Amino acid sequence: MSQFADRHIGPCATEVDLMLEKIGATSLDDLIYQAVPDGIRLKEELNLSPALSEQEYMQRIRGIASKNKVFKTYIGMGYYDTISPSVIIRNVLENPVWYTSYTPYQAEISQGRLEALLNFQTMVSELTGMALANASLLDEATAAAEAMIMMFNTRSRSQAKAGVNTCFVDAVVWPQTKTVLETRATPLGINLEFGEAGKDSFDSEKHFGAIVQFPDANGEIRDFSAFAGEVHNAGGKLAVGADLLSLSIISPPGEWGADIVFGSSQRFGVPLYYGGPHAAFFAAGEEFKRHMPGRIIGVSKDATGKPALRMALQTREQHIKRERATSNICTAQALLATMAGFYGVWHGADGLKEIASKIHGLATRLNEALDSKGFKALNKTYFDTLRFKLPESIVVDELRAMMLEKGINLRYFEDSTLIGISIDETTSEEDVQDLIDILLHVADQTSVNIHDIKGNEGIPAEMKRKSKFMEQEVFNNCRSETEMMRYIKRLERKDISLAHSMISLGSCTMKLNAASELFSLTWPEFTSIHPFVPVDQARGYHEMMDELRADLAEITGLADVSLQPNSGAAGEYAGLMVIRTYHQSRNEGHRNVALIPSSAHGTNPASAVMAGMKVVVVKCDEMGNIDMNDLREKAEKHSKELSCIMVTYPSTHGVFESSIKELCNVIHHHGGQVYMDGANMNAQVGITSPGLIGADVCHLNLHKTFSIPHGGGGPGVGPIAVASHLAVFLPGHAVIDNMRDGISAVAAAPWGSPGVLPITYGYIKMMGAGGLKKATQVAILNANYLAVELKDDYGILYTGESGRVGHEMILECRKLKAATGISEIDIAKRLIDYGYHAPTVSFPVHGTLMIEPTESESKEEMDRFLDALKAIYAEIKEVEAGIADKADNVLKNAPHPDYVVVTDAWERPYGREKAAFPLAWVRENKFWPAIARVDDAYGDRNLVCTCEPLENYQDN
């Protein structure tokens, strides 16, 4: 095994032996023999390249990076080079407290990232002129699809009854937006009609909503206010895809009639990354607050009345609504939204206006210089993007060749007489002068000096922004790097991450994100590549992605892999669309039933509905296994309509079910396909595989099994692996001609989020086959060690036939609640006082805690965690015995922030020391929660989702 694997895997050899002895296994192989059914265990080792040392990997990734060519790129199309402030790169992107934290479901230990995301929401609301914004979506194109679906789902009853099901889409939206809209519309029965907004009529008998781009894909700033009125008069809604930076100087859509505004925040300091990850934004009117997709951060209060932040309106989430969900969005892009929000804090309104004005000013001077020399400017209006008709003397292929020779990418069109140029934050006067010189040289014209050009205004006077924005204190305080650094650190100190302690979340696999894996993320060869450059400029990326696809295919035992889906939920959706298209290719488009176990992840039924399928729930037995009798009955009943089953393995209950192969055979016998949810793949790698088990499709959570950080709720990557008969149907992309001809795109960028793929690539290359297998073995060992230690106190809800769990287990809390009134929530909050993030609460079984320790945690850390849980159990027994008050005790009052403990007015029936330092070792590394227990209900009743205005702070 490699040296890197020894560093990645937490327990040393001695600790492994001690844990094996404790659980009653003679070796890791013996444990796997007990836990994993014989019929699905791999007989041979994975065929992967030999493990690299960290030093060898660094040389390898350097060589790959050198094959990427960093050109000056003026392609635009929704992607722009940007200047990422060093203070944000150093203190956020490269900081494990920010990139290893989990989605902020536990508000008391997430106040820092919640505030950062609230800043993002506020910035988006202010710039768009909308009442409400969410905390990010996956990318601009999928945000457009969410807008379309939200408009469809909020149609009036009369529209729905009349079958109004067409969305009007302006023809001049981004091409990648068009293709994702087409993908998402078809299975939901939504028709798309492309036309010219303002010229083609909006028909109340046909259209439920409209989507336009602002500025449009040709760079034109069109006044859509009259069109907005037409849409509203016809009972429809208007969604606007906007350039967020331009809205600092252009009239925001919220001021001229938009109902929804969406787009990308990429140019707010987030690198290009060959297409992702980037945080989309989504803003809407107040009336849509219960229909908006994604997460919303809201202001509430804690148990003491102190203001507190938390995720609002959680009943909208797909894990609760399941097949009634109107979106399957799970992973957002929290880390990238945090960066974009900090970019807004760093620059403030004045800084954003200055950047936007500089970009526009350079565009005006370029426009005037070329227009005066025979290049016909096609834009009457513009912000940063220009289109020119070339002089007849210019052959576009010769121009392209010269530009490439000079290291410059322009946008080229099917009409070879046209070129496009988009200016961005990194463009200098010298860059524009180079463009002028080269273009006029090719046109056989004398050049002009940019300093002699004033430039005519490209923004009509009536479309200039007149309203103020971002006057809140947070956007006006951090102008020096000292203040910015301290603000970021002040927020950082409020959050628990993997840098503090184990995060034992079941089904979320919070494992080590090694520094060597992340080291290359800020190299310009990876950060500065536009997604639509010629493929040969990204040879390094493609070499890495080809190897990664091959390795993931080997690991899954399947034939081919698509890296395009940019979240686990997107992977689910893509996999189901592949299955849907496969059935259609066989003239079996009527197959639309998805069987889904009652224990499944909430995104499973939501994704099935999004893919146009009918969900039929399969029961689980008292041991948590899929009820095979119920499965057979329902497969038989729906045999002619059966599309697929969605199954998680090991099960969502943390058990390797021995009937899994029989399950696959039953589904295949009835003509269906087996979709395996890869959330629990960390218990399979090197031990078994989806292909061996019998699955046809499997999505992989690279942010779980394959070491990409969670980033506070994203980035996630959800590639899909498929069997050979499905490979032809993997996603294509309309903008890239040489991509496969499969289902249409499920993400804006052709390869999803390539910027974080070096992490998984490095993980696999440095672990090697032996390291990956041992990681799986130790993950299962760690879980069984905790299960053995906790079963006598709490009880383990489900185990396999041998009495073993997989890589996670469910802690029984319902009996304790019945006896004492202490709930799983109370246990979760009390763990914070011990310095731990809670396990997964009330999923998949209400009233329980699901624990997954991962292979990265040492025995020493797990023993501390056990000490905490056993001490909490003793505290519960004190309540049961009447020693502690049933209503006023350390569990019901947990967590205990410093301002509660360090006070002269302590009136609780237990001591301060018991509250804050329940075990001696807690003193050594005490984490103080920023707030007491949050009041979620208050926040939902009094929804506030932006920062307070500056004048309110001044009044205090």
C-alpha cells in the first residue's frame, strides 16, 4: 500500500488490530467476509495504475497542467475571466475550515457560512432588484430550467385546467441554456417555443411564461419592459437570465417587470475552471418564496432571543416532499457562492460599478476603433460583448489562425462573416490595443491608438441604473485587506469543519480532502481555461478526464462514464434520462414506472418525477431490507410499464442486503433497468461493484467517496457510469461538436465541473488499487467498531444477516425519547457542547441518528466521539432517574454558547462546568457555538432573507 494511503487512512496497523479484536474479527478480510455477501465480492483486484507517492503525483499533475494552453479569451457566452482577490483565495478557497464544512443543517455550528451565504443572497437581491434570492444553484443553464419549471408549477388553476404548457424562450439566449431547457422540458410535458421577445406575441392560451437574456447572447441590451407588461397582461410570468456584474450599471430586471432573475456569479472572483464549479444565482418576488428551488438562508432568533441564521422553509426540500417535490436540487455551490459573496464584500457597490464601467469603457473604444475601419458593428447597444461583420477582404479561417498564433480566442459563428468579442475584468488597454492592431492588420488597415479614442456610450440612457444598491454595512466595511482577513476569520471561527473534529454524518461520507489532492486548484493552467476554447488548448484537462473516466469505469465495473452532471442529484437525473431514452430507442417509451424503496434518499423520487416517471414505493421489512415479496408483486403488476428501480447499496439503512442480485434479476426479467444510487459507494470500492451486482447505471458522488470537499454544501460532482448498452445515450452538448450524440445536456458546461476533478484524479492515483480497497475495509471496520461500542446503550436499528453493519449505522433514539422526552434533536445539539457535528438526524428513519465515521478517522478520534455519546447517554439516564429535571437539563438546553455560560445570571439546575466542559478533554480544544438553539419556527413565520439596511444598523 502507498505511503499516501497510510496518511489518508486514519487508524494505524496497531489500532486496526485493536478494533478487530474488539468487534470479534480476525482480519479485515474476515470482517468483509462477514459483512459483504459472498456472491457479490470481487474475486480480483482493481486494474488500476500503480499508486503514486505525493511527490510523484505532484510531478504528474504538473505535467498535465503544462498541456493546457492559457490564451487571452474573448469568447464570453456567460463565462469570463476574473480577478480572484488573493485574500479570498488564501483565506477561503484554500482554507479547510471553509472547504471541508458540511451543508448548514445544524445552524448553531454554521453561523459563519450562513452569514457568508446571506451576504451572497443580499448582494443578488440588491443587484437584480428582486425581493428574495436563494443561496445558489448549480449553474446558469440549470437555473434557467428551474425558472421554467417554477413558472409551470405556479400556473393559475385555469391555465393548468386549459392545458397551457408552452414556455416562450427568446431565441437569443445562451446556446447552452437552450439545450438544458430542452432536456428538462421534455419529460415534464413542457413545450418550448423559440421566438423574438417583443416581436412575436405572447399567447395567453398557449404560454405560461417567458425567458429572455439580459444582455442577450449577442450582447444587445434590449428594453423588455413592454414585453414584461404583455406577459403579465396575459397571465404569464417573465424569467430573465442576467449578467450580474452588468446590473451594477444597467437597470435591474426587478425594476422593469421580471418575476424571476437567474444567472451565474462566476465573474465575481470565481475562476473559469473550464466550465465549473460556479455558483448560479436565482432571485424572485416575495410571492414565490415557498416555490423557489434550492436553499434559502433566513434570519431567526435563538433560545435567548439573540438573532440567529439558519436555512429557512426546509419543508420545500426534496428530501421531505419526495415524489411531490418540484425540484430535485440537493447540492448547491455553497463554496463558490461564498467566494462570490466575499467578492461583493471586498469591492462594495462602488467597486463593482468601477469594474463594470472599466469593462464597458474598453468595449466602447474597441467598438469605435473597428467600426471606423470597415468592421460593421452589429450592436446598437451593449455592455461588454460586441459582434462585428468582417470586411469582405478577411477570410475567417486565416483570421482564426492568426489569432491562435498570437494566443487569442475570439467567438466565431456558423456565419463565417461574423466574430464576437467579450471584454472582462482582466482585459487591459494593452489587450484591446493588441486586438485592434491584429484585426486592422488582417484587414490591411492602418491601426489606431486606443488613447486617441473616446468611445461612444453603449448603454441607452433609459437603461442605465439609477437606483442605489448594497448600502448594507457589510458591503462598506472591508476595504483594507486587514479588515477583510479579520472578517473572514471572524466568520470562520463560528463553524465546525473537518479541521475541528470528526463529522459523522451518515450517507454523507465526510472524509479527508488531502492537501496534495487540492494543491493544483489555483494553478492558472486549470483556473484560466474557458469551457468553449478549442479542445487542443485543454489537452491536459482531457488527458486527466480520459484517465479518470477509465478509472471510474474500472471501479464501478461498468463500460463508460460521463463527467457532465455537476451534483449527485444531477447525476440521478442524467442516469434516469439515459434509461428513459434507452426505452424510447426500443419503441418502449411507455415504460415510465420507477420502483423506489421507502428507505431511499429523498432525491431519488424527486429525480424520477423530474425525469417524467411515475413513482411506485416498495416496502422495507422490519430489518430495513427491501421487502422482496412486495418488490416481486409490484414488478409483476407494472411489468409492461416498468422503467427502472432506484436502489442504494449498501442500503440506505447501512446494510449489505444479500438479495441484491435477485432484485436486479427480477427487474431485468420485467424489462426494467437497475439504477444504483452511488451515495454509499465508499463501502463498495475494491470490494464489490455496481457492475458485478447487476446495475445498469450508477451515479458517483465525487464529493463523498472520491474526496472532493463538501464546501459547506457544494461543489458536488455526480458522474454517471453505465453498462455498454447504455453508453451511446450518455449526455452530449450542443456547443461542442465532437461530443457524443446522447441525451441532450444536463449542465451548462460540456464537462460539468472540471476544476475540481484533479482532486478525485489525485485521490485515485495516489491511493492505487490496494489503498482504495483498504479504505473501504477500514470504513466498514470503523462503523462496526462504533456499532459494537454503542449497541448496548442506544441500540443499532439494522444489521445484516451476520450482525454486521456496512460503512454506517442507525442509532436508535426512539425508546429513549419515549422514556425521558429526550429526542434525537436534543442528542444532536448536546454533541455540539462536546465539540462534534451531529450525525444525520431522523434520516432514513424518523427519531434516529445515522452515523458514518469514514476511513479517515483514527481510533483515538472515534474513542473521543464514543466518550461523548456515552456521556450523553449517562445524562439521559439522569433524566430518566429523576436526578435531572425533565424540562430544564443540559440536553434540552443544548448547545451552550459562551454568552450563556459566562454570565452572572446563571439559574439552571446544573453547573456551568457540566454545560460547557462535560469531559476533561473538551477543555483542550473547546469549540464554542456562536448561538444557543435556533428557533426555526420563528424564522419561518417571520421570513427575512437579506442583511439589514445600513440605516437600521445606525439606528441601533
